[in-house]
Amino acid sequence: MSEIIEKELSYLVMQAAFEVHSHLGPGFPEVLYEEAMVRELTERNF
């Protein structure tokens, strides 16, 4: 298993991913999750 280099950044990105998934749920096309992640990360000033 490789070591996570940017632990804090990884944690923040995972928080955004969990937020997106909790709002959308499963079963949507990947492009929809991608757009939602872009919006979520933008809102979080990434």
C-alpha cells in the first residue's frame, strides 16, 4: 500500500466526494458525478 503524500488535501477531497454522493446517491452516469464534484470543489475554493 502506498503512503498518502498530501493527507489533509486527500481528506478534504474525500469529504467533497462523500457530500456529492450523499446528495446524488448511486446510479447516475459518471459525467454527472464529475460535474457535481467540480461544483462542490469550486464551492470549497479548490
